[in-house]
Amino acid sequence: MFMQLKNIDTAFKHVKALSVGFMVVNFLCMVFCIYQSYHMVELSQERVYVLHNGKVLEALAADRRANLPVELRDHIRTFHGYFFSVSPDDGAIKRDMDKALYLADESAKKEYDNLRESGFYNRMIAANISQEIQVDSIHLTLDNYPYKFTCFATEKLVRSSGISYRKLVTTGEVRTLEDRSDENPHGFLIQKWQTLENRDLVTK
């Protein structure tokens, strides 16, 4: 009889241990499922679907800080492209300059007014000279805000008598705007912009 009671007691302990183990496993499975569901919700919130030409494209949302250097360089490169690319056409010059002035403050407007008053654009049009710019490199300082930059570029002046190359170095700061627009897609504004060097390199 004592043996039977002992067997019942042992069986009860086994059942109790098995039940506790089953509950622990269920609890761990439940915690894991909850974690995975929250993780999937976070991933789904980072996904953006764009409809383009009847096709659904997936885009991933990212922190702006992660792409900040790329966006800053593209903004600076775009501004210099509009400002320094000159064709012998007054209408084209004004269109490019309007685009450039959306990307910078009054420091760029003053530079443009100085060039126009000095007759630079009139001489380019009269001599049928076109000017192109190639941005070689852009040095950024992201430690402090507004972000400082130095742009190194090469200007190419094409005239009937030959081609001239000039070295261009500019500097300034970039601050962030609250909103983006079609005219300023990156949402930055160049300020305190000035030309440090603009000299002839070679003429062919």
C-alpha cells in the first residue's frame, strides 16, 4: 500500500513538473510571437509603396541623417550647375538663375547682380561663349550646424577661338528648411556663399 502511495506521489510530481514546463514553454512562445508581431509592424511602417506608370514600386523610409551627406552634396552640386552653366542666350541664363536662386539666399543674388552689372552675361552673349561646370569635389563639415562646405570645380568656357578651363573654389553654409518643394526638393538653403578662387588654368 505504501508503495502504491509512493508511486502516486511520484506520478503527481511528474505531472506537476510537466505542467509547469508546458506553461513556461507556452509563455516563451507567446512572448516571442508578440515580439515578432511588433517587429513586423515596425517593418511595415518603414515601407512605402509608390505607383509609377502603372507599376507598384516599394520604397524604404529612412532617417534623413543617414543620407544627409549625399543630399547636401547633390544640393550644392545642383546649385553650382545652375549658377555657373551659362549659354549665350539671355532667356536660358534667367531660367537657370531662377532655379539657382531657389537653392540659396541673398548672397547668391548679390553675386548674380554683380555679374550682370559688370556686363559678364552681355559679353558671354555677344561673343557667343558657353560655360559649363564640372564639380570635382565637395568638402563638408557636419560637426556644427549650419553645415559648412567648400566646393572645388572646373569651369569650361567654349568659344570659337578655343576652349579655356578655369579653377573655381567656393564656400558657404547650408541650413535645413522646414518644407521641401518642387523648386527645392532637398529642403536645404545655401547661405553666406562666396567665391574664394576663380582663375584661368589653361587655354586650348
